[in-house]
Amino acid sequence: MNAFVERHQHLWQSFRRLPMWVQLWMAAILLPANLLSLFLLDYPSARMIALAALLALGSNMLLMYWYAGFTRLMALPHLLVWGPLEVMLLMYLMAGAPAPTTNEVMYICLVLAVNGISLLFDARDSWHWLQGERQVF
């Protein structure tokens, strides 16, 4: 088996070692909610979300490859990218001009809720990583 396939099998096994609820959260809620933005690029907010999603995903992919698996350090890019995104989305909603459509507002609320919850997990994981919990799953 070549190194490329082995690396990706190892990354998959690392993902599968995460608690089941984390796997479900990431695969069924977090990624879909953010990557949906790629199909909604007509919305100004979706362009912000797509950029943030690609930055967070890209930085996490780099960390995943560097550490050869999932680590709590992967929470830090979320704090750095999604924290400001949450503020920008709230400011966009409050500005009211141009007025977002009802569908856009619903999507923004979904992302605010999902990423807000994720930021709580990320703050906890970042704290644990800073306290020395640096295992790779």
C-alpha cells in the first residue's frame, strides 16, 4: 500500500477514535452547516461563512497532517476564525442594509447557533491543549 493511502487510513482511524458524539457533531452538523455556504454564495453572509469555513478547514487539515491525526490544537483555528465570524454575522444582521432575505436570516441563525456551540467546545479543547493535553487521537 502506498504512503498516501496509509496516511489517509491513519487519519480516518484517528477520527474514529474520537468520541462518537464528536464524530456525529462534526460530520452531521458542523461541516454541513458551514459548507452549505458554498451553495449559497448569492448571500453576502454565505460568502463570509464560506471564507471562514475554508480557512478553518484548511488550517485544520494542515494541523491534522502535521500531527498525523486529530488533536485538541485543531480547536484554536476555530476560535481565531469563527469568533470574528460570529461578530461579523451579528453586525451584518443588525446593519439591515442591504436587508437580508428571510432565508438568509435563517441560514445565518443556523450558523450562529452551530458555530456558537462549537466555539464553546473549542474554548474547552484549547484550554486543555494549553494545559498540556496534547495527545493525538
